[in-house]
Amino acid sequence: MPRQTINPYNNEVLKTFDDATDQEIDAAITTADKLYYEMKHQTIQDRAKTLHMIAQGIRDHSQELAEIATREMGKLIGESKGEVELCAIIADYFADHAEEFLQPTTIESQVHGEAKVYKHATGVILAVEPWNFPYYQIMRVFAPNFMVGNPMILRDAANIPWSAQAFADIVLEAGAPKGALTNVFMSYDQVADVIADPRIQGVALTGSERGGSSVAEEAGKNLKKSTLELGGQDVFVVLDDANMEDVNNIAWRARLYNAGQVCTSSKRFIVMDNVYDEFLENLKKNFAAVKPGDPMDPATTLAPMNTKKAKEKLQKQVDEAVAAGAVVAYGNESYDLPGQFFMPTILTNISLDNPAARTEMFGPVAQVYKVHSEEEAIELANHSQYGLGGIVFSGDAKHGEEVATQIETGMVFVNNFMASLPELPFGGVKNSGYGRELSDLGLMAFVNEQLVVTADGPDMHNMAGGLVTPDAEE
């Protein structure tokens, strides 16, 4: 079935792309696998030069890429430009640091000889990526694996084919060898077939809990390594001594960035009782002040959601929450606009048996909870099947850090906005997935960490049945 690019601001169909045939997918894997063996003989310095060229190519096409992303999935043009620049930053980072990260490491050991761990490429990687950050999601898998020497097959979300193909084209145009990154429009059935292909050595997915479960099942069945970055119900904890000026300035942005369609955006605001009323009133004011409109217009501050289906799903979730006793403190009304706009909405009085308390709302809806103690705040924060990110605000930064370490997530930011940078590991726990992307941890996701022990000859004195034993006492 052909894929369509539909502008969520005005519902206009912009482009159509055909799905790949089985033969085209096989050809893409064949090309990538051939490149893997060629890259074994390439120096990492050569790959670094190419990745720097890719970073420059992305910057050279930054306006074009930003406009495609905004037209295709609806994000504000300023946010699209920021995403494109972040991709270039990630590429430059791994080009600059991969050689250092991939150096052999020596292990202190009782073994006779010198023990080292070498880091080798493993082969072709499949990346299954979502729509909410059309370029960043690709780059954070591509850049480290390119430096390792693992070619990548990309299966991107069905609603952003233009962004996916434009990114892949620019990577090749900038100097990457054919097969380094191949965008393939494949169905989920074809994804399963690709995972099973013996030439594929691993799969990285960012997406829904359901999608992650399916991919992990296929990967496990075929003994392939996988990394998963799934959903989140990230908390924004406001302690009783927090600087409320900072809190009020950041809270609304943490929820409405990218129209709230971010795995790590703050979705549950857990606020101490002494500052709860002030927090809620300011969140209402800031939500009411946003300006929906054309995301290509820099004056617009609220983007449409990415698809009609996503908007309808979010509305159903809000309706279910209200039916179960939640109170609409603000929003939940319609805009008189043609696109997929959802009015920022605040829900309060959410009981733990309300479906909203265990559901990721992927759009501009904030859940606000009042708590009466720090212990209650931490307990509520951990009352979720998800564990991706979080934010804690405290007047005492060190105390905020102590609270952060008690929240069961992969990432927490204290007195600051959530940020994604190439040197910071990205990933979660529980139903938010496993593994890490970015940083040196992400670089090692699909690396063969090979132990090599080198000696001039065997130590016959310490050999016993093929096992090395400590020296016996004389």
C-alpha cells in the first residue's frame, strides 16, 4: 500500500511513496552486508572524515530538512531546525570520539599473559524508528554504528516517508558509501522477515510498547540482540522548596514541546501541597497563552498533532479519564482550525485506579497530582509500568539529586529541562525498554567485545586440566 505524506496542518496530501518489494529489501540487505566486509578493512579515521562530511551535508540542507519535517509531521519550524542541528552535532561527536571509545581495554587479571578486550563491528543493523523526531531518531543509531562499522537498514514510520528518504539521500550525497544507510519502505511482516535474515545482526527500535514487544519477540526467536526505547509517563516532581519562577517557566514547555509528542516529555506533574495551587494556576495561564496555527510561521507556539488517528486516540484517552473521575482543570475543547490541533488540557483528581494513571498520553495533556510528603511523591512517581525519564525541582540541588536517585527511570534532570545530547546516555527501564543509545554506552550497543589473551607461551606450572589455577603454596 503506498505511503502518503499528509500535512497535519491543512490535511493536504503532499507526496506518495511505494512500499518496497521483497526483492528490493533483499537487494538492500545484500548491499549492506557487502559493505560490512569492506568496512572491516577501512580505518576509523576514514570513517570519521566521512561522518564529519555527513554533518556538514546536514547543515548545508538544514532549511530543506526542517521544512520537510514541519510539513510532514507538523512540528514547529523552530523545533525542526533545532532537531536538524542536533543531528549534525551527534554526527560530529561520534566522528570525534569513536576512536577513543573503541580502543582496546586492558584487564588486570591473574591469567598468564596480557588480557585485552577489542571492540569489533558485528554486521548489518536494522533500525525501526518513529515519526516524532524524523531525523534525530535515525542519527542516534546511525552515527555510532557507522563509526563502529555496522551498516544500517532503516524502517521508518509510515507517515514520514519524505523525511526518511530525504535524510538517507543527504547521507549518501555527503559521501557515505552505498549501503551505509538504506531507507526501505517495508511492512511489519517484512520487518519480521528482515530480523530473521542471517545477515542482520541486531535491531534497534524506538516506538510503542506494543511495537517493542513484537520486535523483541522476533529478535529473541532469531537470537538477535535488540535495544528498545519505548513509551514513558515521565514525572515532573515539584518539592516544597522549589524555585517556583523556574518551575512555572519550564513546566508548560516540558509538556507542550513537539505538541507533547515526546517519549521523555513530562506527563505527570507531582506537586507538593504547599505550592500546588500556584503551580496549577500558572500552568493554566501558560497553556491558555499558546498560539495554534501554521507551524511554518515562527509566531505559532502550538503545533498540530501528527495525524488524525493520533488526535482521536488522545481524545478517547481524555474521555475515559474523565468518565473515571478525573477533573478537567483546563482545556478539552475544540479549536476552529482545519488541522489536527488538540487544545492543551490539564487533568486533576486522578485516582490510581483511573486508566489515565497507567496510560501514556502522547499529546498536549498534563496530569497534575497533589501530594503531601516527599515520600508520597516518590511512591507516586514509581507507580508506573514505565521508567524512561523525569525532572525534579528542589531548592536544594543536592537534595533534589537524592530524590532523583530514588525515581525508577533511566534518566532524571534536577532543576533543569530534559535534554538529549550525544554525550548523555539515553534509555529507560521497566516497560520503557532496555539498552542505551548515544554516549559511549550507545556506541557499544552492537559491538563484539572480544577478549584476547596474549602470552609468549603457556605457563605450564599453573595448568590443571586445562584450567588456570592460582599458584600453590610452596
